[in-house]
Amino acid sequence: MQKTIWEENIIPIKTSEIEKKECDILIIGAGIAGVSTAFYLKNSKYSVIVIDKDKIASGITKRTTGKVTYLQGDVYHKIKNLCGEKISKKYYEAQKKAVNYILSNVQKNNIDCNLQGAHSYTFSIKDKASLKVEKELLNKWKNKCTWEDNLPIKFPCENAIKVEDTYVFHPLKYVYGLTKLCMNKNILFYEGVCANDVSFKDNYYITKTNQGNFKSKYVVISTHYPFFIFPGFIPLKTHIEKSYVCSSSFRNMSFNAITNEDKTHSIRFYKNNLIYSGYNHKLGNKNNEDKNYKNFKNRFNKYFKEEISHVWSAHDIMTEDFMPIIGEVKPNLFLATGFNKWGMTNGTLSGKIISDVILKKKNPYEEIFSPKRGFIIHKFLEDGFQNGKSFVKGMILSNFEKDFKIENINNTYYYVSKKNSNIKVKMNCPHMKCPLLFNESENTWDCPCHGSRFTLEGKLITGPSHKDICN
């Protein structure tokens, strides 16, 4: 796995050894959503434990670009077309609130996370029409929004809209800051604890992990992608999109930008670095990672002369209605997922919404983000078709792994290295049995259906799988 720019010169937080396994609220996943939930519960009467299979903020949080903005491409007119203007405006209001929550958290608690104001642009290269619709909606909602002819740097741009009340920050430093504040309130954080099942018994939830069972009244699943299928039906309501990110030295500037088109170009700056993201595609559509990275780097070199210093990839859970999935799926069991590339605001909203529900406070966004909201049929069929296509494609491509042979051992199929027979991993992902493919660029086993990843030797890197593939 490539190192991101956010990991440079960062000292991880030291967490405690496992002291107890019983609490009021168990939060599974210590990214921005899970830690924000703990943060908003830190002054409550409840005891809280946060667990993560890896290190704090070591998942998608460290792979983000760290934008704190409500200007998110042309998302408002997309939601309006699917769900109506009332819902679209509600989503807009929630994003504005999330930006202010982050600003307030940083200022009130003196969190050192390089937060700075940065104008946000949505720009078009070819699709000027949808840009105009987005601007009309923002103006209708009394949001100051200007029409621009170009970006502050030389980059293809037909037209752009700009807002000024947005920010960028260092995502790891921010989450670490929240974590320390939680620890000061005796919230416990345990790393290296992988949850694999949640059951309900005698009015308590029992969460099975590799470190034994945890007992709690409430459970919050904030693991980027839930490790279970039911309840929630997340594989049927979402698809995964992969994008590539790189950074290079660049003159210090203070704006961020993203296209309103499917062929995404995303730009932001951090100190004297440019962070560029793009070449996005549905997971399973482009399986040649060497070619993908080469094409991405070629695209960067087409627009910029600077030398790339860091390069990495990110998986984003994309929902059918462009809104996150946040809330209660069963009594006292909560989900936070489907952030559609906008994890900084939607992860923050997850913490606020879920904590409000637990604390019996009314939250105005609880209903529109609920995991129980209905399906959008044509999007549901589209995502279902995509997942099925990825499964079939994985079945076909799995027979062409040039460095591995397939062996049937006790009725289970394994990939066995032709060069090192000690490397032997199961052929199918434990999550939903999709055939795994070898990623030569990152030396990992990847699931083309739902994004689980494993080391060359078969150790779990990221879910939704909660099991290794080496035994």
C-alpha cells in the first residue's frame, strides 16, 4: 500500500491495552465517522469504547484529500432530479452544518490540523449546462455563488462556480485531535480488534472479535463498508468507485476544485504541495492496476510539470441517491457508510446524527439519511447489475493469474504461488465469495465486487471482509 502525504512526520496516537469489554456504546471503526461519534458522546453519561482492526484513522480517512466543503460537484441538482428539491436543499443544509461543526470543533478545542480557508470551485470542461443548474439552485437557496471563466491555475476549464466559505485541513491531525479529547473524557480506544459478528441477547448486543466478545447496549458500525449484509442491504444499495491520488511540490495556493463531470479532476493544496485526484472508475471495471496507475500518472503529467512525490488509491462507497447512509438499522444498532467521496462532512454528520439519536435529541437530518429509506429502482438495478458483472468478470480473470495456479484443497479453491509454494491463499473473498484478483501494482489481493483487500500472504487489509484468506 502506498504511503499518503498525510502520513509524513505523523506520530500515531498511543492507545491503551484492552482493559474491559463491556460498555454502554461500542463503536466499531476509528475513522472520522467513528471518532466523531465518540466526540459528540464524550460529555454524556454513557461509557464508550471504540475499536478498530488497525490503527486510528488508518483506513479511508488517511486516503482522502481533506476537503471541508459543501460545494460537491453538481450533487444538488442530481439529488433534486431523483428525490425532489426539498430533499436536495436538506442535504445542502446538512453539508453547510457539517462545515461549521468542523470549524467550531477546531476553534473551540485548539486542534492543530492546518485548517485554512480555501475557496471551492466546481468547474466544467464540457458540461456547462449542469453547472448553470447547480448555480441556480445555490442562488435560490440564498447561497453566495459566483460565475467564473477559469480556475486560479492553468487547467482546462470552460466555466466554474465559486463559493468562499469553505476550508481544507490535515485529516489525520484532525481525527487525532478529536481522539485525544475523547481520551481525556475516559473514552477507551482499542486497536487491532477486528469485529466479525454482532448478535442480540438478553437486551444486549454481543460483538464477536478476534480479541473476544464485547457486550454493549448500543453498537455503531462505522467501518467504511459494513462487515455484514443484513440488515441494511448495503451491497444492494451501493457500488464502489476507485480513484487515484497523487501529490507533488507546487507553489502555495488556497483553493480546491472538482469537475461536475463523471471524468473527475480534483485539485487541492497543502502547504507547498498540490494534491490531484482522478481517473475514477467503478470497482471491477478496470482490473489492470499497472495500466491504471500508468494512465493516471500520464494524465497528471499532461497538466502539470512537477514530479510526483506520493501516489495512492482510494475506495469510495457510492449510494444510489448521492446521500450518505446514516442511522438506526435495528433498535440501538447504527450504520454510517456511503459517503460518496465527501467523507469529511458526511463522517462528521454521522457522529452528530447518531449521537443525537442515542441521546434522545431530535436531529433534522435523521430521516433523509436513514438506512431504511426506500430504493430508487433504476439505480438499484444498475448497482445490482454492476456487482453481478464484477463477480462474473472476477470468475473469468481469476483463471489468468500468470504467477499463481489454482488448487482444490479439501473442496476449497486456493491460489498457490508458482514461485513460492508457501504463499497459498483462498481464491474467494470471505464476504460474499467473489473471486479475488491479484493487484501487481500494490502487491495485494483485491475483491472486484465490494473492495476487500488482503496482503500477498492473505492477511486482511480492509473489509467488508472480516477474515483473512490464508487459513
